Amino acid sequence: MPKYSVPVKIIAIAEYTVEVEAPTSRAAEEKAINLWRFNVGPDFQVADFDEAQAEAEQISWNCEECGKEISYEEWAKGDTFCSPCASA
């Protein structure tokens, strides 16, 4: 019976969602991807990977004056300042 040399590539997928703080959505995506070891199950074993996909959704903003976190609701109303800074 003949022998064959057969290269095999196994592609595994694990999905998770994390909240991260980052200056841009791309930085948030990179930070979230780098947390994969802490967010997949212990039975998911991989030595290395070549590709990862992520799509960040911004869920909080910072006051332009003091840097305090602004909620989506405040931001959606057009506020770029927290309540105390907007009042000042």
C-alpha cells in the first residue's frame, strides 16, 4: 500500500466578549484579542494562531474636560462633558 505525506491544518474557533478600555476601536480589538488565553475554556488548546477577528463596539466615552467616564445615554444626547463639567 502506498504512503502519503499529508499536511493538515486544523482551524479552531473560540468566541468571547470582553470589555476593555482603549483609546481607539482598533486598540480595543487588539487588546481583546490578546486576552484570548484568559477567556477560552481550559479544553481549548492552541500553541499559536495566524489570524484573529474582532469588531469593537464603543460602550463608554470620557468627558472632554476632566476625563470622567460618560455613559452611552449621556453621549447619545450629544453630551461630550460629564454633568459637573457641563454645568461649569
